[in-house]
Amino acid sequence: MIGSGRNTIAVGVAACLGTVPFIQISSDARLLPGAAIVVIVLEGLAWLVRRVSQLTWPGTLAQLLAGFAMIWIAAAVAVGGAGQTRPWQVFEQTWTLASEHIYSQTVPMAADDATLVLLLAGAGVLTIVIDLAFIGARSVLLAALPLLAGYLTSMIVLDEAVGIVSIVAVCVGWLVLLASRTIDHEQRWPRGLTSKDEGKFNARGFIALAVGLGSVSVATAVVAGLAIPPDGQSWLPQGTTGRHQSVDLIDPTISLNENLHQPDERPLLSYTTSSADGVRLRSTALTVMTAAGWQMNQMTLLPGSPDEPTLAGTQSEVTTQVTIGDYDSDYLPAPYAPLRWDPSGSWAFDPQTLTVLDVAGEDQPLAGQSYSVDSLIATPDATELATATAGDAEASSLPDDVPAEIVELAHQITDGAASDGEKALALQNWLNDPSRFSYDLQAPEGMGFQVLVNFLFNDRRGYCIHFASAMALMAQEVGIPARVAVGFTTGVEQADGSWLVTSHNMHAWPELNFSGLGWVSFEPTVSIGDQSQQSQTEPSSEPTQEPPAGEPASPEPQPTEQQSPTTSQPAQLGRPVDLRVPLGLMGVLLVLAIPALTRAALRRRRLGAADSADKVNGAWRELEATATDLGMTWPAVTPRQLGAMPWPGLDAEGRAALRRIALLIERQRYAAGPPAQAEVAGDVAVISTQWYSSVGKGRRFAARIAPRSLLPGRVR
């Protein structure tokens, strides 16, 4: 009955509905039809094998083999490796291509063959696990865990709420499983208490009950959501305004990474400026160094505009008129240091970083904006910088676990420098040496500080965020306050004198603080394909902050030759996808399900023995295991004494069932043996059901998810 066609169809329907949330991750029109084909093949094959073998596990084995074969064939077609005889080579190629596509896309991702294979493989895994939990382990509760995998994946990846269609699909999938399991119980356990017609499953009543409960649950959730005020907590850094309001600070490196990895170059904004050589438009600064890299810190946001800083070095006032195109952000792009600005809306500034931030919470605060910014740009000359000393700007302390090799390298590079300014130039020149480093959009491998260790000592390849992070970290190690700025390079000057900034002009660079000079920008990123990059091999070289007169700043190195803006294709905006999260989540769910699946397999083996004596012994051991799982004591007494004990939760039917099994086990031990056709499964089910009903929900859940009877020595 468990492996019946109805249960197989229920699993298939639930698995198909469980893949619906994937449509919010990928816009590939082939995804849902492909997932349906995968589910039909796997479930149809499992039903056929189980029907022939009359066992559950051969069907699961057939699913695993068929799933492996389908993934192999699909992967070979996707990567053009049909001639490969080793499947792991094909899988590796598919994973590589899919990873590259995912890394360069935002959700929902565009159609891609390799990525489609990866998602369909996820649909196959989801189907097999639901089947194993529902048909193999006979648990509709366990089946809910893999059914939620698609929904949880979308919830983690998406920057917005998961769509109502996805939520309804998952709920309906679970109700389908619940309905099929209810039919099983109705058909197995009327036990003469009802008439034949009354014992039949009432489909209309079940649907009405499901709709009623679902409606009440949804209504309650909506009312509660409206009634309960938000707690104001957020995982993101906060900007606090003078009105005691908080604003989430979105990590700007997400947009940086997304835009640099987009194959198409989009025009984002344009500007005109009083600076002949263009200006860098800065969005914000990362001021805190952790093992995960440079991060944003809490900000105190003030209305109005900042006071003009007092600088002793060379400086110039610049006016810039910015026109926003296909770009949106909560941060106002402005040349550093901004003094006055006039975009529409509500904007405030952080006095520490001079970040200008939207505080009105608008969805698109920059959309269609055209605004003017007055800035005071520090342009220290070679002498001023060479004699500069580290400033007293407040800088966050470095973590204690900075790798010793990075600390030692920072001191080795700067040992011969006579001043803090020369130390900064020495670090910049060491990193900006094309014979030592190369520009590459593929990030170095590793986690935490290991990324910078690989960048500095092993790979020697990376892009702007790695060069900027390394220089800022080493500068702070040698006593110079440092941070990492995120924004745009100058862009490309147009025939009408304006400057065009594209998605490939997004950039990160270090800012170092010097006494009398303020925060000075440096450019350690190695240029690719651009011979105009000024060589800086002497300590007296100019830092590439805002470009001095006659020395144009080097644009951000491009991964490809710059395209005409008129041929650029718009790219989708969103959040980069990292499949390690959903795959890791699915792995965690599988690991959590192992004890329950093992316990279900043992129960099936004990009660499904062909020999009557083995079946009776198995029933007795199963009762002992169930009692142990629920925290009940299984005393060392005779079976008859145990059957006569006042067990919690057992009514007259349950006590009678326990006495019948006790007499059978006693007869087997001390007499000729049990009857040839000893039917004990029904009595075990009655006792187990009443025992489970006698304990709290927490104990029931623990007994199913982490059964104690699996521990060594718990069941004799």
C-alpha cells in the first residue's frame, strides 16, 4: 500500500510543486517542463521496480542510478562532451560553466544549459529524498523537509520576499502527501469500529478541512504581521539619523562584483566637471577590517552639509553636474570630499566617511536624478606626499588573527621608507607592478584572510577589491590609518566634453589618512591593456588620487575591450547567486534526516520479517525501541509482567494489543513457538500511536528526528 501508485503519484505531484520556487531563481522557460520530466521518469521507474520486486529499496536504488544517468547525459549535451567516457570530467566541466554563469548573473538568471542541468539535478535530488521519506520511511513529516528545500533556497538567494505562487505550491504539495497518507490510514485502520462506507476516505471533507485550516492560518499570519510592530533589528550595518531613525547600509561590494562580472557594459551615468581630467565619483567607504574583508561600519547620519575641511596641502574646488541613467543606489556618487549637493529627496551625510545617503527609504532614490556637487579635492604634490606623516583620523583596530606573513610583508616593503608618505607609495608601487601581479576577475580561492594570502603570495592575480584591500590592510599594519573606497573611475570623455561612466567603471581603491592632507586616494590596481597607466616606481611619484593637472587618471582595467555604449545590452539587477548556500542547506537537511530514515528502515525490517518467529521478536524489539525513543522505561521483567503494567496513554484496545504481543513472545520463548501466521504489525501500530499521543509535541518530534534507540545498548 505504501508503494502504491497513488502514493507514487502524490510524491510526483509534491516534487513538481516543490520545484516551483526555482522559477524565481532562473528565467529559463525550460526549467519547469524539464523538472516535470525528471520527476515523472524517477517516480515512474521507482513504481515499476517496486511493483515487480514488492520491496521499497530497489525502487530508490533505481532512482539513484537513473538520476545519475540523466545528469550525465544532460551534462554531456550541455558542455558538448558527449564523447567523454568519464562522467566526473563532464560533471566538472558542467559545474565550472554553471558557476561562471551564476557568478556573472543576478536573479532571476538568464537561460543557460549548464545552469539548467544543475537546477534539474537539484529537482532530481529533491524528488528522491521526498520519495525516500514518504514511501521509504513512511513519514509525511520528514517529507516536508526536502519539500521546503526549493522554497528555502529561493528565500536565501532572493533580495525580496518569495512569491505567493511559490508558497502556495509548496503548501499544496504537502497537502497532497498528507491526503494520500490519510487515505492509507483510513484504509488500514477501520478495525471494525465503523461501517465499510464510513471507513472510506471522504475526499470532499478532507479538501474542505484543508481549505478551512489553510484560510485560517493565512488570515492569522496576515493579521499578526500587521498587528505586531517590527523590532527594528537588522543584520546589516545601520545609519542612524538625528531623528533616531535607522537606515540599513547595503554592502556596495555586491554591486561592484555584479557589474564587473557582467559581460555587457551598460552606461550608468554621465557628468560634466570643472576638472579638466575628470573625477572619480565615490559612493562610500569600508572602514572596518575583519577576517571576511573590509566591511562597513555603523554611521551617524546628519542633515545638511559638512563643514569645509582645513587642509595644508594642495587642493582644488571642483563642481560636478551628474546625470543618472540606468543606475540606482542608496549612495550618492560624488567626488571626494563633497561639501554641497542638491539632488531631490531626503539625503544625509556621515561626518566620518562623508558618505551621502538616502534616508527617506525610497525604492529608487537616484532614478532620473540630475544634481550638482561641490567638492574639495586634495591633490598633494610629490614633495608634500613624500614628507607626509600618518594622520590621527580614527581607524578601526585590526583583528588579532591577521596572518603573520602579511604583517611581515608589509614591513619588508616599507622598511626603506623615510616617511609615512613614502611607505604608502612603496606599498602602492609594489602592488602596481605588472611584473609581479596581473588583473583577473576570478577571485583568489579561499575563505577569510586566506583570500589575501593567496592573492599576495600564491596566485598574484585579482581585481580592484583585492589590490585595494591588501594595500589598506598593510598600510594600517605599518601605522597609517586606511580604508577602502568604492565608487567609479573617471569614465571616458565624450566629444561634447561630458564624461560617460559605465558598469565596468565600478572600482575600489584605498584611502590613506595623512596629517594636513586628509584622506588621500591611491591606485594599486595593476592595469590590463592600458599603456597610459603612469609608472610609479619612485617614492616621489604622484599618488593617483584625483588626477593632477596634465596627468589623466588610469581608468579601471576592463575585462574586455571597451564597447560602444549604443550596443550595450541592459542587464538584470538583483543579487548574485551562490549555490553553495542552497546545496549546503540540502546537505544539512539530508544529514538531519539520516537518524529518522535509519529508524524507519529498522522498523520496516522488524515488522516485515517473513518468518513468524522473527516477526514476533521484531515486534517486541520495536515496542522496546519506541518506548526508549519516547523516554519511557522498559523494565527487565517477564513479557507477561510487562504486558500487565499500567503503561501511559494505553486505553483498553492498546492494553489488549500489548498483552497479545506479550503472550506471543512468551509462547515463542517457553513453548512450541508462535502461530505460523502471527499478525503483530497492527497491534504494534495501535500501541505506538497511543504512546506517541501520550507525550508532548517536543518529545514526539525528538523521538522521530533523533531516536534514542539507535544509541548502542539501548535496545536489547
